[in-house]
Amino acid sequence: MKTSDRVEVLHVISGLGVGGAERLLLWAARYHDRERYPLGIVSLMSGCELAPRIRDTGVPLVELGQRRGRLTPAGFKRLLRELRRFKPKILQGHMFHSNLLTRFARPLAGLKSLVVNTVHNEWQPWYRQIPDTATARFADGYITFSPRGEDVVTEPGPAGRPVCHIPYGIEIPARFEGDRTALRTRLALPTDRYVWIAVGSLTKQKAFGDLVEAFSTVVKRDKNPLLLIAGEGEDRPRLEGMVRDKGLTEEVRLLGLRQDVPDLMAASDAFVLSSHWEGGPLVVLEAMAASLPVVATMVGTVATMTGNGKTAILVEPRRPERLAQAMSDLMEMGDGARLMGKAGRARLEQYYDFCRMQRDVENFYDVLTGAAR
């Protein structure tokens, strides 16, 4: 391939913790077209969980050692040096802070790169909307992973810049074909209880307080359910207090950060999402990959992901009583719940494979650079 045909892409992101945007970047490192779209990554923070796994892919990764939400003058100068060293044709930011940063860093680094901003959550508070809108003209294009359907759609966006809506995809694991009883034993989970799993940061957005409230009702209605919550965050002390005050210490387990979420899902009976808002929550797709039936709040693109409820029971957010009823209803479905889980896996394989998504991203790069084939 001619050097002139290569489209060098440099991603800038705040950190590489275990979140949706960060995992998409890990998968991009694994599955991008290395010959045509050589890729590099700059993380403002250092020492985050996914950094070693990205380095294992052989993709260049630079960590700037900044604190969350803070960028020192020295850190900014080093960022500019890395931009000049990499000389990308595409400079791609991820989420609010890095999106703004790429808009201003490009001219200060003296580059002619095209700035692509990536929107992982279409909802943002007003105090972010103002600077985002005011500086939109400094971006050359947008990618949003909050799809409106199963197809790629490009349309005019902020300041007339093109916005490419790309359906989410995940790295689809092989189907679990092992002994679930043995798996539960290995994970120290009871073999005779109906196990629910929820995964996410312990923040107000994820609304695990609503879930604990709902589950306290489920426990009264149904025999012996168990709720696993995998994740960590600032809301943990409040959730621990709720679990204790409601007498649920034997029914709810706060697992903290886990590296074995796929195993936990394979050992579970159902998945629940209680978020107040989302973009396109990857964790729902991961539950579908595990063939789990889903109960979820109707936030972001959850309805689209689940085929408008064909593979999930959907309820309004901020309504714990409806969440509880949906969980109880699912537990009573028996084989119907298992068929729902299988339908979710089939839908995932049809529409939400990450390799397809990465090709769609690269096609948009070609559109922006005028190299569409």
C-alpha cells in the first residue's frame, strides 16, 4: 500500500478504566485495519485497568499521568508533543473533555489533522452543552455510538459538520457450553437460587439505589433470589447502607470491580439495568451475548438494542415499583425467559458485532479524507 493511502488515527481519551468507551477503544486496537489505518492512543490519566491490555495489542499508547478532570500546563505541552510526533490524519477525541481538547490542540500543535469527535452518550448537562455547541465548528466530523436503528446513518450535525450514527458493536464471546453448576461453585455462588446480575459504575446515573429498592420488593414476592452488582464508585457507601437497612445482606452482594464479568453473566439467570440515562449501554449487549433475558429501563438506545422489547422487558426509569414487577414477571416466565435470552444472542450476532462496527468507523474516515472507495 502507498504511504499516501494510509490514514493515521490518533485517539485521545481521559483514561482507560473499565467503561464502555474505553472497551470500544481496546477492541479498536485489536480489530482495526493495521495496514491502512495505523492507530495510536493518548490517555490523559495513567495506570488505568485497560492500559496493559491495549499495550498487548502492539498499538502505541502514551499515558500522560494527569489527574481525573485536571490537565496541567506540563501535561498539555506533552500532549502537543505527542500530536506532533504522531502527525495523524485523523485526531479523534472521546467524550466531552477529550472532544474539547482535540478541537484546541490541533491548531496549537500546528497540525492539519481532521478532528473527529466521538459521542458515547448523547445526554449531557447544560453546562457542558454551552461550550460544546460554541466550539462545534472546530471539529470536522462526529461519530455517535447511540444509534437510532441497525443501519449506519450520516446527516448534518453541529455547525453543519457530518455526524455518522453507527450502531454499537462488541467483541462477541463464544457461547458458554460448560457446566453452570460447576461454574457457580467456582465463583462461590449458590446453585439453588435465581441469580440476577447488574454491572456498572456505582454512580447516580446507574441508579442502583432504585434497583436495591426494587429488589427489596422482589424478595418479598419470590423465593430465594440473589442480586449481584459488579462495579465500584462513589455511591457505594449509600448502597451499602440501603442493603443493610433493608435487611438484604444475604440477598444482595456488592462485588466491586471484577475482571470475570463474562463468567458471572454465564453463571446468572437474568440481567437487570436500572439506569436513569444512558447512550448505548454496552453492558446490555454483553448480557445478550451471554444469552441472558434482560429487564431494563427505557433509556438511550436500549429499546433499539433489544428489538423494541423482543429480547427484554422494558420499564420507565425512576420507577422502582415497575422495575420490581418486571423482575418478578421474568422470574415467572420459566422457559419463556430462556427463549428470550436465546433471541437476544441471535439479535446480537446479526447486528452488533464489533468488527462490523470498526469497518463502519473506517469507512467514515474515508469519507472525511476524500478517500471513500
